[in-house]
Amino acid sequence: MAGAPRLGTVTDFDEARGLGTISASGGELLPFHCTQIADGTMTIPVGQAVQFEVKPGLLGHWEAAGLLPR
């Protein structure tokens, strides 16, 4: 699952917790933490198109990382 940059859309984001979900172009849902937003803003709107990488998270699940708004 890891590898080249991928495209997707932010489908959920809880600012209070800093947690969100991306719907990848392949259909899978991937969680992310606000610290993975590459521009450092710590917030991102639902519906935002993004480019991201997939990496193993702290709990052993795949997560989105290095989010770049498109």
C-alpha cells in the first residue's frame, strides 16, 4: 500500500481532536492526524482534494501522511 504519492479527498476532520479521514482515489478510507498536513496549518476543510503518501501508523494501521492540498 505504501509507495508513490496518491490522490484523495478529505471526508472528515475533527479539529478538536486533530483527526481526519481521506477517501483515496482507489476507494479506501485512510485516517490522518493534523500534524501530517504539510503546510503546517493543523486544519483542513472537508471536501479538500489532497495529495498524500501512505505510511504505517503508530498502531500498525496504514495512515495518510504528508498531505498537500491540491
